[in-house]
Amino acid sequence: MNEVIANIMARRSCRSFDPDRMPPREVIRQIAEAGTWAPTGKGYQYPIIIAVTNRELRDRISRMNAAILGTESDPFYGAPCMLIVLVKRWRNSDCDGACVMENIMLAAESLGVNSCWINRAKEEFDSEEGKAILRELGIEGDYVGVGHAALGYTTKPIPAPKPRKEDYVIWAE
């Protein structure tokens, strides 16, 4: 089987990370770089990726995300690292960001790093606290949050894939 297709079929969301086992910086860099090669509308490359490896900032974002979700538990499942995808606000923001997220998660799989797409980035970075974080990081402009890729190494076996539904692909020949 083709290596790319094998990675697509093998990738699963991880919901139990070892909080003390950070992927090496070079591996995180490669995963983030893979995100930069995602297709974007008109080739504008409006997305940006924030690589969060700072524990304090990671925990701050986790608390924001949990509050939006209405919980006090960690929505990032203990992942020590996250790549946050934001896109300059325009009509293709969601689509461009989704392509970046998929590239990130597939690159992580290919490098032996577990991942999980975590939502609520839009609400986070539309908030005053989220905008303050962007300013603290020197990020200017009107960005919409698309998602977080929680990254790290699992503490539990990854579940087997669910069978694909029979009518997933409809042929119009």
C-alpha cells in the first residue's frame, strides 16, 4: 500500500497523552512545516501556526478552552504540545485552516507522534483573552481560530478504526 494512504488509514485521535513526554523540537518543527504545505485559497497562505511548548501558556489556553466547553477538565487530554492554526479572516478561512490541520495530523502520524484535533479555537481567539495572547506573541491582524492539534505520546493503546460505512462513496457514472 502507498505510504501516504497507509498513514491516512492508520491515524487515530489520541485522548490520553503523557504530559511529561514532549516530542523533540525538530519533530514538532517538521510537523508544523508540513502544515505550511497545505493548499490554501488562491495560494494566499493566510494561515499561521502557533507552536505552543511553553507549559504555562499551554495550561492557560487549556483553561480558556475548558471554560468555553463548560468543564474544568483538560480538553487537551494532557498533551504537552499544541499547534494552533489560525487564518486571516476571509471567506476561505475554515477551509484553509482545515487543510493545514489535516497536514499536521498526518505528518504527526508519519513521525510517530499522536495527535487530536481540539475545537473551540474560534471562540478562544475571538475573546479578549485570546486577542491578548496573540498580542503577547507579537501577532497582529484579524485572525480566526480554526483548531488546535494536540501533540504528544499516548499513555493508552489507540483504538482500532471503526468500519467505514457502506454508502460513504457514491458513484455518479
